Amino acid sequence: MSKVFVSLGVSLDGFVAGPHAGPGNPLGDGGERLHAWRYAAGGTGGPGAAAGDPDRAGAYVMGRRTFDEGERAWPDPPPLRAPVFVLTTSARDARVGEGTVFTYVTDGIHAALDQARTAARGGDVRVSGGAHTARQYLNAGLVDELELHVVPLLLGGGVRLFDGVDPALRLAKDRVVDAPDVTHVRYRILH
């Protein structure tokens, strides 16, 4: 059955981006270390890397700022190999890239998720961030799984994933995969 999941790197102190995150510095100061595990072991991510399997997504939903920063940094072709639905307040024509289409959705999180589910054709939908987008989907009760890639570092400030998330959110640990530079923890959301 198709699932909606959030999959994000997070520091031990709960940050998904370091201090001074913003345009041109999307992961904030030191935040790039949250993703260094993906490039370890010759680019394979090492043991347990499948826990963060990018091929799992049949479609993506992401926020406009995450898209804008990614668009500037992604190689050509972009690393996303499935349709992407970008939440935005400004209408824009779809952008066709090799292996994917970026569709801009101005009708909110439910409309973006509906379009992503249709495009995924029974596959899973990944909410790719940023933190604000992930929080909206968590608070709306639209997420089935939360996968955190916990990196043993302290950022000391920045963008926290759970600021503003309803404290009534109930999670059940589903899987833990330990690797040298990261621990992958997947939670089922209890609805």
C-alpha cells in the first residue's frame, strides 16, 4: 500500500539545518555535515544506506525554498528520478528535467499530496522538506512514516524539525539501522 513518508537528516540536538540557514546557505552553518554519511564508502553511504533509499519515492512533495536551493545546486540531470510537486504561492509553468517533471502547486498541501499520489501510481510519496513543509504534513496527519537519519553532531542552533509540531503526535519505532556515521530510525505514525 502506498505510504507518505518524511525522510530527513537531523543532528543529535534536533536540527535539520544549522545556524544562519537561508538563501545561498540552505543547510546553515555546518549543516552539510548532516548529509556527509550519504557520500561515505565511495558514495554508497555504507552499511544501512538503504534505510535512506532515494529510489523508494514514486513522487515527491517539497517546499518552494527547498526547491529553489536545490535547483541552483543540483547537477544536470537533477538527482530526483520521479515527479516533484513544489508547494508555492506563485504559479509557474511546469519544468521538465531529465527523469522528472517539477509541477508547481498553489492550492496547498492537500492538493500537492493528491497530485503526488496520482503521479506515484501506487508508489510511496516522499515529503522532502524543508522543515516547514514536513511540519505542515505532520500536523495535518498526512504522514505514515517518519524516517530520521540521526548524525552524531551538535549544531547548537538553526532550524529544528519539531518546533511547532503538535505534541500529541504519536510515533512507534519501526526500524533502527546503525552505521558508522549515522543511525537511521524509522517511526510509524500512529493515527
